[in-house]
Amino acid sequence: MKTEVLKTGEGNDELILKKASDIIKDGGLVAFPTETVYGLGANAYDAEACLNIFRAKGRPADNPLIVHIASFEDAEKIAYTNELYYKLAKKFMPGPLTVILPKKEVIPYSVTAGLDSVAVRCPVNPVAHKLIEYSGVPIAAPSANRSGRPSPTTAKYVFDDMDGIIPLIIDGGECDIGVESTVVKITDDSVTMLRPGAVTCEMLLSVCKNVTVADAVINELKDGEKPLSPGMKYKHYAPKANLFLVNDKKIDFISLALEKQRSENCAIMCFDEEIPRLENKNLLPVGKKDDIREQTRRLFILLRRADELKVDTVYAHLPSVEDKSLAMYNRMIRACAHHVLGGV
Ligand code: AMP
Ligand code: MG
């Protein structure tokens, strides 16, 4: 199959979106930009089209998809909502929040991987929004990477994984946020965070009384332990090189990085301020030390760039486990399969 890449913002958006929505209506797959990462979308009512998402990604059959809707009220069509859903939706939708709700019959089990709940999200990115609107159906879409790889935050990285597998990639430039949405589950007036993202615990606490972070967000699952969200059990976001995180409260990062630069074919993910102190070889600057937002935004791009450099190892700072860097901590700790030099 030939994979077409069409760029938005150059006067052809209506044509591109028409073409893309026709593919979705016909049961095909389209990769599209969102504010978080690129999604790989299909008609969420079409069981067979959604199975093709799993095939295209090589995604394990028990890892459910997120269903994207054009306005938060559209959740009514696919799920049983409640008061807290509307509180969360009014505050954070459209935006990078996914809410797990009991599913209605219209959503096939191939979308929810056999679960009776469905993940609902309303993206703010205008291209994503219009694609859902023009398609006239909710769009089931996981991240548009091959399973296990870092999520793509540019159309080029979607192309690297999906060339020849899907008919169309909409290129809407680099994603603003750069990591996937916050995923929450609602019980009564409490919220459990299953995956951290740009909507933080502190932000959620402005709407609901209790926010709990699921253990698997931070800690390794124990043997045989069943996670609250199936996606938590898979190694994820990993570059081909071995990633090691360095606890810089225990180990001097610069000394270690210099030693590795001399002895290994490695890349170093460093803060911008550290560049002059390191050898100018395979450096992957993540942003300023205090700029968590930028570090998070660049994370997946840099993990992919490490692969392009064909290095054997990558060394990076262990992020703090505090609320505002929790999304980055969660992705990095899993990308390195919990290999932390100096311990957590
Ligand atoms: P992705 O679309 O690749 O960002 O993955 C979607 C994430 O949402 C995965 O981690 C899934 O496990 C999680 N998810 C989707 N639907 C559900 C559900 N019904 N219950 C719990 N987690 C879900
Ligand atoms: Mg994913």
C-alpha cells in the first residue's frame, strides 16, 4: 500500500480532511495530529476497522483503544456518563484528558479489548476535531506508533513506523504536549489516575475531592499482578538502544556521562545548561533544567533521535516523581524498563 502524507496549513485543509474522513467512513485507517501525540484512527463503530488498528500497530489484543469525540456531550452516544464526568469535561475538554466510563452497546468489544468500559477523549487540536466532525462518527485511536515504540509527535515518525501499512497520514506539524493524555477512572466522587499526562493531579483536585495515582504509574508491576489499565503492563516508549536513567542525587551526572562518552557508543540526554561541560558528541538536549513542559514535549522526539544516531546506550536524568513531572517520570521509567543507576 502506498502511504500518502498530506500537510495541513497550506490552503488545502478542507480537501485533506474530506479525503481523510472518506477513508474513515469507508472503514480505513488515517493517522492524524492531536495536541498530545499522533493518533491512528478508525470508525469506532466499525469492529473490523478497529481490528485493523491492532494489526497495523502490532498491538496486543488486550490493550483497549481510546475513542475520540467532537464534543464532550457526544460521550452520551457511546458511554454511560455521570455527574463527575461532566465536571471533568467542562473543565478539561476539549483537551488532553481521557475518562473511562461504562460502555454502551454501539461500541464493539474490539475497541475496548473485551472490557465493559470505554475510554473517552475530546481532543482540542483543530485538525483532529474537524476529522471527527467530518467523519460523523467517533474515532477510535491509539498512538500511531508500532507497538512498544515511542509515540510519534511528528508526521515523519508516524511515516517511519507506518509506511506501506496505512493509506494516509495528515501532517499537522509537531504536537504541542508531546506525551499521551491523562487517563482517569471515575468511582463515585473520586478519580484514579491510570496514566499521567498534561492534566495533573493538582488540576484534577480543583474539580473532585479525591485523586489517587494507580501504583503502576510509578512502580513496576509485580509478577502476575493485574493492572487497572491493560496498557500498563507492556514495555513501552522504548528506543532500540538501551536507556539508563541516572539518579543525579546519588551519582554525578556529568562525570558519569563523560566516562560513558569515552568508553561507549552512547547518546546523552542532558539539560541545555550542561552542554558546555560535555563532549560535543551525540548530545540530545532536553531543554532547560527547570522547564519540565519543554522536557516532556521533547522526550519522544529525543528517544527516536537516539535510534537515528544508532547508539547502543542512552543516559538521561531520572525525572522527579512530583506531580508536574509525573508524565515524564512514568514514560521514562518504562522506556528504561526501570533501569535506574543509583536507584530510585
Ligand atoms: P494509547 O491509545 O496508545 O495511548 O493507549 C490507550 C491507553 O488507555 C492504554 O494504556 C489503555 O490501557 C488505556 N485504556 C483504554 N481503554 C481503557 C479502559 N476501558 N480501561 C482502562 N484503561 C483503558
Ligand atoms: Mg500508545
